[in-house]
Amino acid sequence: MAKKVQITLMKSVIRQHHSQKDTVRALGFSRHVRVVEKDLTPVVQGMINKVSHLLSVREVK
């Protein structure tokens, strides 16, 4: 079973490159300071790494 992570969008995507905006939207965020819960797959891990400066990530037990 895959680990679950809780991802919070901490910073705005305004003035970010369009590819980073697209990545944040693909993670499931539509607005600033929202929380989503995802399975930690290699794809999701790559997206988190790409926009890590905008996110806060913690593991869900």
C-alpha cells in the first residue's frame, strides 16, 4: 500500500512560470492555502519536487 501525504499550498502561484502553475493545478489545487491528500507515487513525488518551494508536505499515518 502506498504512503499517503497531505500537501498544503502555502504560497501563491502568481508570478510563477506557467509549467509550475500547471503542476500545482495537476496536484489538485484550485486556490491558495488549500489541502489535498494524495498517495505518494513516483509521479506525485516528482510533481512535489518540482514545486516544493510553494508547498508544505507531511506524511499521513
